Amino acid sequence: MSVLLLRLAGPLQSWGSAARFTRRTTENAPTKSGVVGLLAAAQGRRRDADLSDLAALEFGVRIDQPGTRLRDFHTAHHSDTLKSMPLSERFYLADAVFVAGVSGEAGLVQRLYEALLEPVFLPYLGRRSCPPSRPVTIAEPSEGELEQALREARWEASGWYRDKRTASFRRRGQEAPDDVRLDLLLDSPADPDRLPDITLRDLPMSFDPRHRRYGLRGVRTTETRVPIEPGARPSSPPPPPHEPTSLLTPVTPRTD
């Protein structure tokens, strides 16, 4: 199987799986539906397109920097009638960094990687108001197991977060360890002898706005230890020459 790892980092992220009506919550880590939506958008798939091939990909997440939860009191007006819309609460994760991964047939995974380099639709981290602050791609797809790839990937936490963590040990008069313990959230295969640790309704079946549908997904939780590289943030590959906003038509101010 081929594995593609993604770096999900930004000022704000929001990954809802049970958000309803005026209370839009977020999970503590990216959902499968959110990451599949990001990949589908990069390929230019429309909301009513078939998602079965992407939903069948094995999915996993490593929490490199958990971030902090933020609540936004949201107001809105209808664009045509200007009538006030219902007040709502929107929850976000601030300053979080995740390494997410998908695994599947090599040809499909390679096409997803190429789409992320030149996305048809701009990628975002759960909501359109949450753009990534660093390149989403980490490296080209590689052969192997998804769990092993997530365990071996370098720590993607921000430089300031690394320094803050090291300083906390020094304040206590302790020597900083050589590695960091990180949480892993992995797809739990259907097995009558082993129940999943968590169940989320984030298996995308349709993004059609007329009838969005999500199935249940079992999640297995575990931990891994990753070597610490103190100091600056891990180096990122240079951004591709493609600039997805270059084809957007500038908004012309109205003169009437």
C-alpha cells in the first residue's frame, strides 16, 4: 500500500463530526470527512461527486501540537434580504499542528499528492475560514504501512512550541527528554473481538448540500514517541510554483 502524509497546521482549525444547528463544535483532531473533503477539493471534485474511493482509504492522525480550544460568538445576515440569521457558537482549535495520513492504491494516492501540489480548489482546515499556514504536503507518497509511517514521521510542532516545552522542564530543574510522546488516532478495522476505542460519525458518504450523509467510523487510540529536534521549526520543502489564487478575478469596486 502507498502512504501519503499531510501536515495540517494553521492559526485556526475546526473539525466537526457532531456539529448541529447553532452550536458548531470541533473534535480535538482532524476528522476523516474533513481530510477527505480537503483531498476531494484539491482534485476539483464537486460536492455531488462519488467519494467511495476516498472514503475507502485508510486514515490516521498524529497530534503533534494539540493547540487550544477557542469559541467564537457568530453573527450573520442573509446576503439578499439582509435579515439576521440565527446566532451561533463556533469552536476552533488555535495553533494546532497535526500529521494526518491516508493509505491506499498507489495510483490513487499519487494523484492525490499531485492534486495537493496544484489544487483546483483552495485547501482549508475544516472550514473555509481556516487556511493552512504551511504546505500541506510533507513528502512524496511512500510504500509501507500507515501506522508505521505516522510513528516514524518527524515532529512537526512549531519552533516556539518546542522551545516552550523544553523551557518547562528547565523551570522544574529537570533535563528535557530526547523524545516526545504523541497521541495516534487510527482507523479501527471491523473486528467482533475488539471494539473501537472511539466511534465518530465522520465517514463521508456524500457532501451533496441537499443531503449530506456520514457513516460511523471506529477509531483506535495509541501513542508513539518521536525524537525531539530542539530549536527552529522543521524545514519545509519549497512551495510549488503554482499559485492557486493567481487565476481569481479581482473584485472591482462598484461605482453606482
